[in-house]
Amino acid sequence: MEKRAVFRAGSLAYLLILPQLLLVFVFFYWPTGAALYWAFTLEMPWGGGNQWVGLENFSAVLNDAKYWSSVAASCVFAFAATALALAQALVLALFVDRQLRGSKSFRSFYVWPYAVAAPAVSLAFRFIFAPETGLVAFVNQWWPGLWNPSINGAQAMTLVVLCFAWKWIGYNFIFLLAALQSIPRALTEASAMDGAGPLRRMLDIQLPLLTPTFFFLLVINLTESFVGADSFGIVDILTEGGPANATNLLVYKIYSDGFKGLDYSGAAAQSIILMLLVMVLTFIQFRWVERRVHYK
């Protein structure tokens, strides 16, 4: 028989969930409510009250060319980093699933990047890809000035995309490998007996059955790339939004305008817009992308 825990006094149950409720309230609902209020007011940078301004903060944000540049940079970063992280994780999961020599050892190695904090990963990438003394500095010795993300916006964006993708390969790898191992071996073995090679088996059998996992990882990766702490930490350490705002992602621009520019109201309005953008993007994924998902 299934055993169930029954509380004779309801106060005990509420007491047990109280710490979690406090955490959610203090770190989510309270900041969200404050940001929503500040978005409609003009907050003084050094205190001294506020003034109700309605939609003026949103109007100022939406009429700012730098904001739309940040939106474009965020979209490029999100889709490029997500695609690269998923593609690399899929390749690694396919090789490990085939149980090649050393696959059991590599299975644990591939997970390690996700356990490393984003600032630490960013610092390592900053040293590795430094144009003066990094491991790729020999490129500049052959072609001076060929690689310098501190002055080249496209190279800076490439660097933050590579760093984010490397950080998230481990997370995606875990789920894709688990999904691959849940596919009945009889399907792949039967297709192999019919003459289908590894590539054909992957395209016709494995990928369609992986679409539920792909859809889940797509939502998680895109959401994290737009609003996650990893995106902020990587940009803050590697580029600080530069050069020329080429990597000034929305999540970093909110921090920069709020804590450096002391524009609390403008930053609050940007955070509300970013939250709505992520909600719309998630709705689009569930409304249209999920139609292509093949559930078992």
C-alpha cells in the first residue's frame, strides 16, 4: 500500500513550507513588485522620494536607439549560443551513446563545464583568447590585428557565444544522452540490419524521438541566454558590453543603466519589457515549435 504523510495540525505543514515561501517572496515577488512600481515612477538616484510618470519610462526606452541595438545583440547571442550548445552536446551524446572506446570516462568529463561558475569560465576564456598573450596570440603574430575582440564587435560576440555554449554543453549533454539511451535498441538495430548507416539512423530514428528533449532544452537555453546569470557573468567579465555596445545584452544593459548610470526607473522599465519578451518568446515556442515535437 502507498503510504501518505498526514498532518494532524495544519500549522506544522505551513511551518515546513515557510522557509521556501520566504525565499520565493524575498528574491522573486518583492523585487518584481518593486521593479513594476519603479517602472511607472521617476526614482531619485540618491533617495528622496519618487514621482509618478506613467508610461514615460517605457516611451524613453523604446525610443532609444541603443536599446534596440541591445535587443538585436541579445537575439543574435541567444540563438547563436543556443544552436551551438545544442549541436555540440548532440554530437558528444551520439558518440558516447555508441559506446566507443573511453566513452565512460568522457561521460563524466563532458558534464564538468556546467559545474564551473560563469565568471570563472569567462576569466579562463579571457586569458585563452587574449590577443596579446593568449593561446591564440600566435595568430596576431602571423597577421597583426587579425584577432582582437576588444576592438572588433563581431569577434567579441563570437567570444561570448563560444563561452556560453561551452558552459552549457554539459547541461544539454546530460539530457540528450539520457534521451538517446531511452530509445529502444531494437529500433536502431533493425534499421542497421536493413542497411541504414549511422547518419541515416540518426536522421530518421533518433532525432525524431529526441524532439521532446530538444524542445525542453530549446526553451531552457533561450531563456537562460536572455535573462540568466550566466549570460550576465560572461559579458561582465569578457567584454563589459563592448566594444561599442556590440555585446551589450539586455540583461547587462539593465545592470549597467541601473547600477552604473543610476537610472533605476529606466532599468526597471527595461526589466519589465525583457520579462514580457521572454514570455512572448516562450509562448511562440509552445504554440508553434511544439507542433513539430514527436512524443512517444
